[in-house]
Amino acid sequence: MTDLSADRGGFSACPACDAAPLAGRIAAAAGAGGRGDVILSLPGVHCAACITDVERALHAHPGVRAARVNLTLRRVNIDAPGLNADDLIPVVEAIGYDAHELDPGALSATSADRTSRDLLMRIGVSGFAMMNIMILSVAVWSGAEDATRDMFHWISGAIAIPTVIFAGRPFFASAGRALRAGRLGMDVPISLALILATTISLYETIHSGHHAYFDAAVMLCFFLLIGRYLDYRTRAVARSAAEELTALEVPRAWRLGEAGEEPVPVADLRPGDLIRVRPGGRIPADGEVVDGHSEIDRSLLTGETLPVAAAPGQALMTGEVNLTGPLTLRVTAAGRDSSLSRLTELVAAAESARGRYTSIADRAARSYSPVVHLLALASFAGWVWATGDIRLAVNIAAAVLIITCPCALALAVPAVVTSASGLLFRRGLLIKDGTALERMAQVDTVVFDKTGTLTMGTPQLVSADVIPQDARPVALALAQASDHPLSRALAAALTGAEVQPAPVDGLTEHPGYGVAARWSDGKVRLGRADWVGADAGQGALSSSFLAVGDAAPIRLEFADSLRPGAEDCVRRLRADGQRVILLSGDVPAAVADIAARLGIDEWQAQVTPTGKAEAVQDLTAKGAHVLMVGDGLNDTAALAAAHASISPASALDAARVASDIVLMGQDLSPVADTLRTARQAVRRIRENFAISLAYNILAVPFAMVGLVTPLFAAVAMSSSSICVTLNALRLRR
């Protein structure tokens, strides 16, 4: 029987909702709820109803004490002493969700949520302190003098000094690391400005000075923390795809020994060991089949929609899915030597290569920081030489540092990214990487995967009319007896036509071939052409054959449906002058059919995961800026190697992690919107840098000649930050 199945780690229809709300799809569960004994990847969950279904089913299973679904990571942590993934995966699959075991040891704990909360807390503290100090400052500006003025300064200092120490810690820590490494980053002048403003204010307060600048120090800290938080949020979602790939490796295998089957860690497998792989399980190590017959779903690794028959002597790779019958394999490579491990290394190398891209702000900061220090030092030295007044020179140097403080520069990119993120989010796209928009704006070539990306990856019966009315009940009875993707598609089509299954006897599934039974004193079969005695012929469509008694077998054709918006997306990309290429691991006939339907002239079939990454690298070497759009494990290396990348939310975890932007809905048309929005966003970023540069050119001379106090410098700095933010908000129009 042939197959047109989805990527086993990719698309899986949400049985609880046909059109899950966008907000629900990205809403995160509040945590894993403790460390579970088993962690399962759930690539098909999309909404709150999915969470309820999965958790209810697991809680009802004997031995499960707790189960908590994390919707963002599409995982479920299960506390079930004495149970393993093999016991729990069927529970989840029984309610219609694909599930894969993840290795907890390969998943690094993330502190993203904790860091985000920490920054928000510091923003809240500094904002609250700033408002209180400003109230006290109003009293001073209104004419308070002598002891009254000093009292307000001391109260302001009592609020400001611990606030700056606490809220400014991220900048101080970063500056310390930079100085220990012998370099200057943006956080060095920031830290120096905070320290100088606070120190000068304390000095003025002790000596009953007329002016203290505690409000300037706290205001500076507040705005800088906002910029830091916005920048952090654009990067926090990204995690290492290599870690996800490692976690996808099956952590245990059933090894055959003298005492029978025993579960062992995959790391303990050695070449020559015999292992048993049950139906529905993934291959834990590269090996050769020594006993058993089945069909293998390779869509996870290669994108092939047609299953491969497995028989003794057949070589299988780690990560493939055993569909129908039990297999005994002799291990040829396991652990670090497996094909999946080699793919993991390829992805890690590709990610490192893409790490060469840095944001415009990062590049600007390399020259910005030394210039700021030189200007402040020159101001200090010049005023000491001219007046001999160190106190005045320090005040002017502090004003220069504050007025040139890179707050507008720090906000230039994250303010635009946040605005663009909100715009794209409303269109169904989630930006994960702060540099993604910059790279998206440079794209001139778009490479698509086929199965699960341009198509839905699920087989559908082309027409039920080929099945005679009297044969439909028996066809439904046979289809319901198998978990094969084509059988499920046939059963869905006939059930939708209100067909009732016929009473058949002796239902038997023959792994790798199909289902047989007896009906009305005759044999009936549903399965592969050679097994039912039919001619398979040629064609782009997947087929199964129904044989009823002595009648000629009936060919049942199944087609993969296009993803909504695919035609519109390709048309708009071509209209914008983009070069569009289709790379797929599927057979040439199937790829040619989809390419013709979408009007894609350039396509390649039967491309391996390594081949996809090499194709992207070759395009890059020729000067192209490639956007890769894919969803499977076979696309992960190409996603990481591309100049920019997008994957659907239904994609495998590793593919989503390797991508820069996640497409939350099923409609593919927003991909074209992304490139247009990215070009607009980069224009806004450059305008923000122009605003920041113009502000510094105008403001710095005034500060250097002593016409600006540290307080006025903080107000001017805040004004420039507000201008940058307002310019970024123009993107939403």
C-alpha cells in the first residue's frame, strides 16, 4: 500500500478545533509543573482544547499522577512512576495526536521566563522610583531652598541610590564582563553615566548644592531597561535547534538478549546488537532488518510521502517510523555515530555560520562606545585645563555621557522589531529572532519544501465514485481495521458519505501489504497492487487497491491538498521579483505535479536533508539571499543554513526552533507579507539611526560647552528615545 502521509513530526490536524484561535496557538502553558518522568513532543497541539484533551486522557490512564502540556514548546511533562513513553504514547495517539518521546537529558533548562520577569521587575522598580523622585524634584524646582531643598535631595537620594544599584545591575554586570574581556560595549558608557550621575548627585547633596540629578540617573535607567527588555523579547524565543534534534533521538531501545527483550539506553547500543522495533515506533539506531516485514515512513528525514517496504536485508536510519509490523534490526550505528546525530552536527554548524549576521545596532555599537568615552574625556580634560574646577568638569563630562547615552540607539532596532512583530502577529506570523527582519529585507530567492509546507501533507481520496455502491461498506470495514494513512483517509471519506461498514469475518492486517477479510463467502483485500493482483501503473498520485471477490481490483487514488494561500503566496512572490524554487525529498512525479499547480518553474525531487542544505549553501555562494520555508526534520539543516527562514507552527519542534519566523495559521499567503514588512521595517530602523545621529550631532556640542546640565541631558535623551519609538510605531499604519 502506498502512502501520502504527513511528516510524522509535522502536520497533524487538531481534532478538537478546525480553526484554532491564533492567540490560543501561541499562548504558553505556565510551566511544566514539575519535573516529569516522561516528556513527549506533541507537534499537533494547537489550542486550549488540545491541552484539555491531552491532559484529560493522560490523567485517566492508570499510573499517571500528573500531566502538564506546554503549548509553546508543544510538549507534555508526565509524572508517571513505573511507566515509560511506550505506555503513554498510545494513550495520546488514541485521541488523535502524534507523539514522540523526548530525551530529558538532552534538553537544557531555559531561564527565558525568569530573565523576562527579572527585567520587568527592574523596569517596575525604576519607574516607580522615577515618579516619586520627580515629585520631590518639582518641589525643588518650585523654589525650595536651604534645609528644605537639602531634605528633598536626601530623600531623593535614599530612593535613587538603591534603585540604581538594583535596577542597573544588568548594565553593570555586562559592563564588567566587557571590561574583563578587554573591550568596550554599549553597557560601559551606560554604566559610567549611571555611576557618574548618582555620584555627582550624592556629592552635591552632601555639600548642599543647588542641583542634584538623582531623577536623571533613575530616568536614564528606566528608559534603558525598556530598550533592554524589548531587545530581549525579540531574542528570547530562539533556542538551539541542535538541542531539539538531540532530544528527538529515541532515548531507549528494546535490545534482544538471552533473557529476552530488555529496555536499554540507546547510548549503550553497540554495532551487532539486535533490537526490536514495534509498530508505530521510531527507529532508535541505524541498522539492518534481520526479521519481519513492515512499511517505513521516511517523511521525517527525507520528505518522501510514499512509504518504503521493509524486509530482511533492508537498511533503516535513525528517526524513521515503523508503520505496520514488528521488526528485528541488527545495529550498524547508534548514538553519536547515527545518521540523525550527523544531521544534528550539520544543523549546529549551519547555525554557527548564520551567527555571522549581527543587527545594525550591534555593528554601530562597536564604534559608538569608544567615541562616547573620548568625547566625555575630552570635555573633562578641556574644562579642567580651562577653569581648574574639577567639580564643574565632572558635571559637564557626566552631561556629555548622559546626553550621548545610547538609549535611542538601543531602542532603534527593538522598537521597530516590536512594532513589526505586532503587525505580523496579527497576520499570523511570530518573529523569533531580532535580526530576522534585517535579513528578510535582503531576500531575493525563496526556497520551499513541499510536504507539510506547500501542501497539507495529508492524503485525501480523489473520488469515491470509483467504488461501486455495494462495495463501499466492505471497503469501509477494511479501512477501519488499519492505521495506515491511506486507510484512514479512505475511512474518513466513506464515513463522511454516511456509509456503514459491512460485517466481515477474519479481519487480518498483513504488515507491509494491507488488510484482508472474508465477506459474502469471498475474499476481500485492501492494500498494495502486487498483493491484490493489480497493475500499479505510473502516476503522481498515491494509490491503494480494493479487491472484492473475483472482480477486477479497483484503483483508489489519493492526492495531497495544497496548503491554503499557497497559490497566492507564490504568485505574489513572483510578482515582487523573487526567484521561487521547490526542493523536496518526494518522488519526481509528485513534485512535478505540485510545481505545475503552483507555477513554480525550478524544482528538484528526491533531495536528501544534506542535499537541501548544500543547495541553499550553493545559492548563497552565488550571491543569493535565500529564504527557506520548510517544516520537517529533513528541512532543519537548510533552515539553519539559509539567510532567513520560516516554518509553520505545525512543523517539527526542531524545524520551528531553527527558523526565524513561525507561521501560526494554515494560510501560507502571509509569507509574502513578511518580506514586504521586513523591507519597510529596515527603512524605519535606518530612519531611527538617522534620528539618533542627528540628535547627537546637535546635542553633544551644547553639552561639551557647558550649556546642558545632567538633568536636562536626561530629559533630552528621553525625548530622543520617544521620537525613535514614535517613528517605529508608524510601521503599524
